[in-house]
Amino acid sequence: MIRSLLSGDTPRSLPLALLLGGILICLALAPFLFPGVRTVDTAARICVFIVLVASYDLLLGYGGIVSFAHTMFFGIGAYGVALASTHMGRGFDAIAFGAVAGALLAAALALVIGLFSLRVRAIFFAMITLAVASAVAVLVSQLSGLTGGEDGLTFKTPRELGPAFKFGKEAFDGTLFGVKLNGKLLAYYFVFLGALVLFLGLLRVVNSPFGRVLQAIRENDFRAEAIGYRVVYYRVAATCLSAAIAALAGSLYAVWLRYVGPDTSLSMEIMIDILLMVVIGGMGTMYGAVIGATLFVLAQNYLQNLMGAAAELTSALPLLPELLNADRWLLWLGVLFILSVYFFPTGIVGRLRNSG
Amino acid sequence: MTTSPILSTENLTVRFGGHVAVDAVTCDFSAGELTAIVGPNGAGKTTYFNLISGQIPASAGRVFLKGRDIGGMSVSARTRAGIGRAFQLTNLFPNLSVLENVRLVVQAKSGRSFNLWSMVSRHQDLTDQAEAILRRVRLLEQRHQVVSELSHGNQRKLEVALLIALDPAVYMFDEPTAGMSVDEAPVVLDLIEELKDQRDRTILLVEHKMDVIRTLADRIIVLHNGALAADGPPAEVMASDVVQEAYMGRGLEGVLADV
């Protein structure tokens, strides 16, 4: 059963299995284990980024294709839900319509970019995606009548997913283990389950015959041609699929935030974050996305606090509090990144699998 | 030979800048025939192969497979049409297992490669076919090893295994035993002989070792400076004046002994 859910791709290392199990339990029970607006928000962000990074890994780690347009596809899904909810009125139908339309548009755009550029050389694809992504980002900020420009769009999700919606008053007196049973809790589980289904779906794809062909193409596209595979078709198919999943991740994120804007879903910064998460976790393994996204989002959200605390603890010592000043958290994030690449060139998952 | 050829090249030519690497080679290859292609290094043997299997576009001339002009087709389309190739420099999927390498070829032929949803382990028949081929090349025990960890000789065997898994109408071997040890080479040569004994496959073999050519070849063609210098039964070609002249009186064996 578990084997089948994981598509036969088990962690193959005890520490890795424990780590993944721990992350799964923490995310599944996040609202109960770590109650608080900020912690639950971080957990939801982790869920969304796991899917986003996993879909990017399908492209980079399995297909060997470098793309800079992944946040664009992410944004298309997010704006899809926002626009549908704005114009169709709040409701699950608007979310479903926006998500499906966003995924289809993302896949169609990926198809066009792919057919134009993957025929030539994979490096050409990277440059085209960079250009298209920048163009779309400019477009979104200029078309402020439709997209809200730099301010973005705030929209309403169904009442059932908002904090004002209360349930379980009779049975549980409105709380469970001290956590208020409200729409925000439901929204978290909407995001969590959506992310879980998408992730397991991706795991299935990379372990299918199609996934094996992608690996073959990454390893040696010249020989893949010579044993009869139309390499371009597989690359384009992977690009479309990856774009559609990224768009769906964007939709989940929009539902959670009830807001979309260039900073949350389109910026180049997110693109770089995705790249870092893939590399830290380990390319070419879906579990790398889980570990990379979790560590990175946690560091982004809590490294600053941690350093602030450390600076206070060491305030009596010379120099150290200066180095550990909370304002320098980005510097330390960079150092951590360099160290992780140096010590785990195959990512954390690659390292754990080899030692285990 | 009266039967229509499976593969033929007509004035096949390629120029790199001013250098003519393959010069108007016209040649027919029939089913069940093993043709050895010989010539000194730089004579254009591998380039001739590249023109047939499509890695390099021809500057002039045409290639026919079963009467059909395949000159405009891509490498993968030619492969699906029936031209299979084993490479001179080992050319595998280095970070995948031995079994996975062969299974990819079997899968390519099965038409199931756009299946995104079933697990690979559900396609037991593909694994069985791949393992049967690995048994033939004596690599079954190493099937779970990663290719990059395989010895050179075993990589050469796997190179041949991929071609056998493809089972094309035209087999092209480019120095299949290069760099193999004396006790490993016979495995590959026996396989080629088996294929030849099937009598329905067209086999092209680039080879330097004279004893191999003597035992296996039905016919020899000699390439010299990209041009076809001789073509005929082994004994005849080795004794021919053209060849003697082309190699400045040293004879074919003398030249081949150098390389």
C-alpha cells in the first residue's frame, strides 16, 4: 500500500525515511503541534513550495532542462484563482475554474516555448524562458486594470476557508486540543492535501516508463535518439507537465494567502529560491524537494529570530554579537548554502542515500 | 546478388570545409550478409556510419533503406525504421543500472514510453526481455550495477546488448571489441556470428583485427581517403591490385597491422 503510494520509490535509507516521516507528521498536524498564525503560515508555505520545487525537479533533475520561467507558471496558477474569484464571485467553482484554466494556460505556454526552443538546444530553452518570464512580469505590473499591477489583487475565497467560519460547536465546543475549529484550519488542510496529492502524482510520473525516458535523455540525449526516442517530444511533454503542476501549486498558494501579487508569485527571487531548494535537497529525486523546501523556508522564516537570540546570548563577548546580528541573516543563509553545496554535492538526499 | 538490397548508399558524400571525408560511396548491402568495412584510420569508416545512421547530414548523395530514401530522416526516425548502431566510443546511460539501460531500449520498441501513470515495476515483461538479453551477453549478474562502475569490457558488452535489444534490420558495429581483453572479445564475436547465422539481418562491421574479419566477413569493402577502394569477397579483396596500390605495396594486412 505505502509502496504503491510512493510508486515503488522508497527512501532507501533509514535516516532519510525518518526525516521524511517527521516532516510529513509535522506538516499533517502543524495547526495542532505549532498553533499560531505565523507557524501555520510557514507550514502552508512549505507545502506549496514542496510541490513547486518537485515540479521544477521534474524538469531539471529528471529532464536535465534548465528553465527560468517556473515562477511564471506558478504565478499563472495564482493569478488564475485570483481573477476567477474576483470575477466569478467567491466559491469553490471559481477556485476550480481558475486552477484548471491556469494549469491549461501554463501548459499551453510551455508547449509553445518548448516547441520553439527545445528543438534547437536545451541551453536555448533557458534563455527563452528567461526572456518570456521577464516579459510576463512586466506585463503583469503594467496591466494594472486586470492584475492590480504592483499592488496585486486581494480576493475572497469561499466562506468555508475563512477565519469567520466556525464549525464543530456542538460536538467539540468549537475547539479541538485547544485549536479553534475555523475556516483557516480547513484552508490549511485544503493546501496540505492538495500538495500531498500533487506530490504523490509527481512521484508516480518520475517512476513511470515516461520518467525513465526522461532520465535517459538527461544522461545521454544523443544515445536516447539512437535507440529510437524522439527526444524533443519527451522534453516538451515534461515541460508542459511541470508547468501545469507549478500552476496548480500557485493556485494552492493563492487560496491560502487570499492575495496575489508580483512579489508572492512572480518575482525572480522566488525563481532563485527554487533553484537553491532543488540543489540543497538533491536533484533528480523527488524527496530532495521535500527536504530542500522545508529547510529553506524554515531558514527564511526563523533564521533571523534564531540569530537574534544567539546575538543576545553572546552579547557579553566581543565581535560575535555583531556577526550574529539578526540583520545579517541573509549573509548566513548564503554561507549555509555554500557549505551545503560543498559538503553535499548530490544534495542532502543523495548524501543520506549513499551513507545509508 | 539478385535480391534487392536492404540498405544502399548512392554517391554518399560529406565535406567538412574543403576536406572530403566520405567521397561518393555507392554500395548495396543485402539481408543475411556481413560486410566488413576496413581502411586505415581517418579513411572515413565511422563518418560513413554516421551518414547512414543520421548523426551527420550528407553533403550529397542518398541513403535508401528497403527502397525508401531516408536521407531527410532524424536519427530516432532512422532507428525506428530499422537502422541500429553500436558506437565505437562507449555511449551509454552512465548513471543508470545495466538493466535500466537495456530496458530503455526494450521499452522504446514497446510503444509504452508515454505512459506516465503506471510504475515501471508493473511492466514485468519488459524487464524479462531485458534480462534475457543480458543473459546472452553474460551481464545478468551485473544487472543492478551502475554503468559507470562497470569495467571497460563489460561496458563494451552492454553497448552490444543495447543493439541486440533494438534488433534492427541493419546492425552497425563500430569496432565492437576495441579495448576488450582476449577472453572477453569472443562473447561479442560469438553474438555477431549468431546474428549472422540468423541469415535475415544485414550486418556492417568496422573492424581492424584480420582474424575476426576472416572468420566473420562475407564481403569486405575498403575505404581509402573517403572513397570506395575495393569491394568483394575477402580473399579477392585482400589480394587485389587496387588495395596493394592504395597501400603502397604493403598490402592490406600490413596497413591494418599498424593501427
